[in-house]
Amino acid sequence: LVLMEVKNYLPDPAGRRNRQIAQRLAAPEAIGVSIASKMRDTLRAIDLIHRYFQTRFGYRLAYPFLPWMKQATPEWYFWTNARKLMDTRVSMICWMQLEADHAHLASLIQDVANREVEGRNLHIDILPFSQNPFEPDLQIRV
């Protein structure tokens, strides 16, 4: 299961968010903790959705046939597969746009985030917008 996040910490051309961005970048550890927390919250939500589905009689009846019912029950199929993938390995890719003089913060944020999820089957990568671990068709546009 791959979760994706995009963070843009470039100065705002209009200057409206510059102070807020500077405050956030002054505490990179807090950014790492926040990213890890968001990942855990997302996984918890996927698990809760799956548990809710299990309370539905129709879902329990259809469960063995879901792989063949993709078109008829796309929500059930999606959330069931997301929950199954959680049991293997979960990765979070966070594309982070930073000014060149703040680029060193990405590795610190990544270390903090991974320390927060240590001991679980989770991994977080902080990447610049220019780096794409997926197909060339997937692009981040600013």
C-alpha cells in the first residue's frame, strides 16, 4: 500500500504564507511527527472502514466474490484491498518542495517520521518534486 502526500514549502509569491512557512521549517521535527501521525490516522481510517463493512450482511455475503465484483461494488473492492495491503508493507511517499537552502531538512524530517513509525511495517520517504519512484507518467505539477 502506498500513501502519497505533497507538501509545498516554497515562499508564496504574494508573501501571504511566508511567515507561516518559516515557522514550520524552524521545527522540522514537528513536521516529521505530523507526517507520521497523518500516516497512522489514514491507516486507522482504512481499518475502521473495513470493520464497518464487516458489520453489513451484504458485504459479508459478497466478500468471497469481491475480486470478481470490482465494477458492481467498487467501494467495497477498493477498501478491502487497501486493508489487505496494510498487512504486507505500507509506504508513504511525501513529495516536498523546499528552497535549496532548506533541502537538508528533508532527510531530518524523514528520519523523525520513520522513528515515529518504527517497529511497524511502515516506511516514509521524503522526496523532492523532481524525484519520482513511480512510472514516468506520474508527475507532480506545481
